[in-house]
Amino acid sequence: MLLADELPLSEAESQLLEAARAFSRREVGPNAARWERERVYPRETIHAAAALGLTRIQIPATLGGLDLRFRAKVRIVEEIARDDFGFAFALVNTHNAASRLARDGNDSQRARYLDGLLRGELIGAVSLTEPSAGSDFPAIRTRAARVAGGWLLNGEKAWLTNGSAVDVVLVYAQTDPAAGGRGIAAFVVDARREGFERGAAYGLAGAHAIGAAGFRLADYFAADEDLFYAPGAAFKSALGSITGARIYVAAMCCGMLEEALQLALARARARSTFGRPLIERQGLRWMLADVATDLDAARLLAYRAARLLAYRAARLLEAGQDAVLAAAHAKKFAARMAEQRLPQCMQVFGAEGLMEAHPFGRHLAAARTAHYADGSTEIQNERVAAYLERGSDG
């Protein structure tokens, strides 16, 4: 049911996936309920994951990374999400901050922050969303004003993954409101410096390990060397990164449902009612069969999108194929599918499925989180509808 052949890995990637799987069963699964109950951000576990190389997946070897492919990241976060969506999302966002810094940062930025991010000693994040601007990215109000030697940043950001513990943030800000998206620039912001005001962690219903929080910038001075993407380049870069995020969020939904299905099957085989194992009850068997079908369909959509993203990056995109469309299909279907099918796996346990000892409640809340992360389900529908309107065959 894993469909591994649909997104095959190299030997090095497979070895890292196995290490990630063992790490997650050992360190993430046993602690996920406690992180939720005690409202803890798992910084120490992020550090331990970094020691395995899980913050180095797509980093060039010349900069201390493993130089592996996007598909390896997809498979790894899918596996970790089986234990906790929140932790997987927090970890991948630190990895993504490091990856961007390695790929597009200048020597000064890499010298100051890259090694700390790779070691898990620094927590990283990318900040686009604001209280009044989510999917409408050009509407951001955070301002960057030119001053001698750099920029002054002022504004408020919201829903920052890792925000409650972040050290280094790639912040998008508007330099010229009249220019719309073309006026947006990005800056490397050090959360430990004056002018960065961290908000309290959001009291989320599930997935607390994401560490979601907001922050304010109050005359934060970003030197010229802190400029990451100049106006005109930042907007396009942000949209490109969102496509990849939608793909791995879809895969993470698959990871959660895979775990729930395996737990449900084990319970159905082990428990009997009225003298017969639950697994022999046709209604239950067919219900779980439907879960398995939707799970495979969602995984195929996610893996197809991952392959198309690689083709696009290599300029091998075939006519009529687009990773943006594929990512929209994958994320929309996977989030809806997980939210619908997780309760069916939970039902096999009866009222016991509500207990903290089982992951169903956390996974169900995380499936709802997936509807919002990196573009709401409604935005995915807009992406698909735009292709239909143009008459594209997708």
C-alpha cells in the first residue's frame, strides 16, 4: 500500500528514510501526545532530527548537506507525519529555511546562519502570512523603507510555523505598495535582535508542535547584506516554494491515514464481537477497503505532483503538464480525504478511539490544519478552475 515504486529513491535516500522512520517511532510517536497536552514546542527533538541529517536533505554537499532530491523530503515527512503532523511540519520548515539560504543566500547570510540551521541549533521559518493577508499575498502590509545602509521593517506577521521558537526568519515585505507583487522583497531577519517582537504561541486545537505564532517588526533594521530577494524577484520565488509545500502537505495527510488504517486493521483482526472477529464483518471490511482506495489515490496524486515538480525544475515539462495544477489536485484531495476517512478508522476502536493514547484525535485536527496550510482548499479549487477556464487539459 506504500506505492514506493511510484516515487523510487536512491540508495542514499532510502537509507535516510529508514533512519527517519526509526527515529520517528522512537522519538516522535511516544512524545507527540505529551507535546499536545503540555503545549510544548519540541525543540530538543528538532535538534536530534538534525543530527540524523534531516535538516540537510536538499542542501548541496559543498555546503554541508546531503544533496538529495525533493522526493526524498516528501517521503520522509510523509513517514514522520504518521506519528505527528505538527512535528513533521516544524522540521520541514527549518529544513526549507536552510535550503533557501544555501541556494539563494549571500556569503554573509550563509556564514551567520546556515550551519546553525543544519545542526538544529537554530530554528528557521519563512513568513508570508499576515492578519489581513493570507492567500492574497500581494496584499501584505509589512513595509520595508529604505534608509542609510539598509532597510527599516515594520509590520505584523501571523501563522508563522515555528514562530514560538524561531531564530531566523525569511520575511517578505512591501517596498512599494503601488507596485503590488513587483514591490515585494524578502529579508533575513534575526529573531534575537532588537525590533523583533515575538507573540505567544497560538492555542491550536491539535498540531501544537507546529509552534504557530505571530510576531511584530518595530523599526527592525535590516542591513543591505540582509536583503534576500530584491523587489521583483521575491514574489515569484514565494509562489514557487508554495507549490512544493502543497505536495508534501498532501503526502503528510497520506502518512497520517496510513497509520490510522494500520491501527484499525490490527484492532479489527484482534477483537471479536458475538463470536466473530471484527474484520469478518462486511460493513467494516468495506469501510476500510474504501479508506485504502482513497489513500492510494491521494498518494498517487501527491507522488505525481512531486515528479512533475522535478520535471519543471529540469526544464523537461511536457506539454499539458504542470506541477502547480498537480499540487493543487493533490493537496485538495488529500486533505479532504484524510478528514473524511480518519474518523472511519477511529470508529473501529469505538469510544476508545477518543483517548489520548491513540493518534486519531491529533490526526483529525491536523487534517483540518492541512486545509489551510500553504493555501486553503478554496485556493486550490481556484487553481484548478483557472486551468479549466483556459481550456487546459491539465
